[in-house]
Amino acid sequence: MKHADDASTLPVTWWKSSASASQSDCVECGIVDEATVAVRDSKRPDGPALLLDRTTLRAFTSAVALRDGRIGGPNRLG
């Protein structure tokens, strides 16, 4: 999996879910190019960022959604 050591150096505009409101424990996303999305911890804007292809990001967000928005939460399918 690709990553950037310092997310603040990426030429992207970062955003987070509007559902996060003023909470600081969120991830932020930024579009790097047509194929790649960067994901970083909102509390560490100059920390590392994962560089994910859109298919991988879609699979990740779908898996989290199936678990009531929590990694490791109850699985609605089971």
C-alpha cells in the first residue's frame, strides 16, 4: 500500500464528512488524481496519509458502513 510520510505536502484539498461536525477524531480525504485518494488523520495534518485507489477506498467505506460506521462493529449481514 502506498503512503505519504507528510500529508500536508500533498497538493490536495482535504475534506471530512459533514456528519463529523466539530469532532476531531475523523479521517480526511483528498483527491490526488483520477485514480488516487489520500486519507489522513484529521488530528495529525502533517502526519502520514494512505494513498488508496478508488476501488480500495470504496471497499473500505462499504465495509465500515455494513458495521454501523464502526470498524469491528456488529455486522448487519451476519
